[in-house]
Amino acid sequence: MPKLLLCSLHLAVHYFKIQTYSPVMSNIHTARLFNASCIALLTTSMTFAIRAGMLDNWSKEFNLSYEEVGVITSMAFYGFPAATLLGGFILDAIGMGRMLLIAWLCHLAGLLLTIFAGGYWSLLISTFLVGFANGSVEAVCNPLVASLYTDRKTAMLNRFHVWFPGGIVIGAVLGYLMAQIELDWRMQCSIILIPTLVYGYLFYQQSFPRTERVEQGIGTAEMFKAVFANPLFYFITACMLLTANTELSTGQWIQSLLKTVVAAPLLVLAFINGIMAVGRYYAGPVVHRINPTGMLLVSAIVSAIGLFALSHATGWATWGAAAVFAVGVCYFWPTMIGFVSEYIPKSGALGLSLVGGAGMFATALFQPIIGGWFDKNLAEASARGLSADEANLIAGQATLSNVGILPIILIVAFGGLWFYMRGRKHGTI
């Protein structure tokens, strides 16, 4: 295993010919960079979806409690903010190409370590590496897309973020099909190597634009002021802690929480993310009609209704509840990023990275909590003399009810934000 990793890393360094910023936009292949960014994001979401179907396998094979599994899954969400924080500070210095190389190497190493994992600690380390790779992709590609499409940032960031739910659809469907033929979870994980190699090839020998902050001549001092001396930035970051958990924590645990509610919970995850992908693809007209703050308020209301419905639904009603939830969380992540890019543009790549990283860091903290809730609810249901399936049903619904408090808090927060932002122009804060 160590020799395989060293060989892969050695080949990777020679494979990537790192390009620096290109001052000439005609040298930049906008469509290829955007498509490569989409495949890179698809890779991150496939790790999320396929690994979501492995949690029960890890619990059984390595004799782990769900709380311990929650600690393992949290490593991906710790690795993500570590990468976005680092990327936010060094991206302008080292260039987008070098940061993407870091992402590619960590994806490769993390996936190989997962495939050859021998227990708790190897899963812990490999999951952190995959999370760090995912965060590196986010740290580069959000400012890259914003720099490529300066005149329609929120719309294109939504279109770029189509590939997070899109990748979850692909990963969830593949995970379900592979589980049906009883394919070993290690083989399932190896599937993610395919898009990893594809996005590496697409970024090969490409020139990259300067970040929007650098292109506009905004100094580092102004960037730090826009981030650390701006109450609005702190507010939107605090909201990101809740929006990220509403979307991602629900999705990460859906296989375990709904396994006795519907026959194929991974297909429910695919269904949710299919709706999200379509919604994000056509986000442009919605953004134009409602505006970012209105979208966030409506999203909070609908996602609260969706989580309430999911925590009570069984059978076919689960699909209807899942559809409502999908519409609710659809625009959360890209609109939060787009809000910062449009209304706090001087924050630059650092602002985008910190907001995204904060969301993932909060999600990391929340994973063992959800696992602990599920363990506790299972124990209480089992103590009532219920069967295993009945106990899982009751425990899963109770856990979803606990998560449902998050969008309720967001309704209040985004309602206040909507009143505050009325009449304010982009880039004026």
C-alpha cells in the first residue's frame, strides 16, 4: 500500500504541468475550466453519496457504534474547512493550478486509503484526506467560476453547484445498484477514482484567470477588512452553519435513518438531489425574480416544512416529503456563496472560502451529535420492546425531528436579513 501511494504521487507530480495566472483572457479556455470544475465538484459529491451507503458496512465490519461512525464521517467535514481556510489565504499566492493539484493528490490518496482501510484509524485518516480534497476543490472553483463569469455570478455559481446534487444522484444510484448485486463496499469506493482522473485530465496544462479581487486591484488589507470588520459577513457565516447542516447532515445520514421507512433510502437521496440539480440549473430566472435574500428566506420556510414531513412520513408519503425538502435546501449553498460574492465582493477568495469552510466545519461538529441522537433514540425504542425495524423507524423519525429545529431558526434569521437588505445594491456593503 505505501509503495502504491508513493508511486501514484510521483506520477501525479509529473502528470500535472502547473500553469500560473494568465493575464491574457484569450489564453483561458473558459468552457473547459468550467466543465473541469463541474467534474471536480461531481467527484466531491460522489464521495459524499457513495460513502453514505457504507456507514452500516463500517459499523458491522469493524464493530463500531453509530457514534464512532459519526466521528469518522465528521473527518470529511473537518478536512473540508481546513482546506478552504488554507486555500482562502494562499490561493492568490500559489495560483489556482497548484491548489487544484493539492485537491487531486488528496482525492487520490484518500480514496486509496479508504479502499485498503483496516479499521477505525485508517478510515478516520482517509476520510479526512477526502474531505481536504473536497474543500480544496471548493476553495479554487468558487472564485474560479466567479472570475470567469463576473456579470452573472450567482446564476453561474448555482449552475456550477448543480454538480453537487448531480454527483449525489449518480453516486446514490450507483451505490444502490452495487448494493443490489452485493458488490463489496471497497469496490464501490473505487468507482470514485474515475471522475478523479477525468477532472485531473481536464485541468491538465490549463491557464487560469486572476481572482476577481486581484483583477480589480483590491488590496489584501481591504480584503481582510471586508471579512473581519464586517458584521454582515459574520451574520451570513453564522447562518451558513445552519444551512449546511440542514442540507448535508440530513443527506449523510439518510441511509441509516430511513432504512426501515422505504425500501431504498439511497434512491430517496438520489431523488432529493435530482430535484436540487434541476432547480440549480434553472436558478438564473429565479434569482432575477426573487433576489438572493428572498431565495434564502423561502428556502428556510420550505425546508422546515420538508423536514417536519420527513420526520412523520412512511412508505410512499416519504417521497412527497423528500420532494418538499429538496426544494427547500436546493438553493441554500450556492446562494449563500453568491450572496457573499455579490454583496461583499472585496472579501475575495478568502470570503468565499471561509463561508463554505464554516458550513462544513459546523457539519463536522454535528455528525457525532446526530450519531449520538440516533444511538439514544434506538436504545429508548428498543427498551420499549419494539422489533429492530420498528425501533429504527421510531429512532430515525425522532432524529429527523431534532434536525428540524435548524431551518426554523433560519426563518427568523433570513426574515431579518430580507428586511435589512431591501433596496441595497450589489457590492455596496
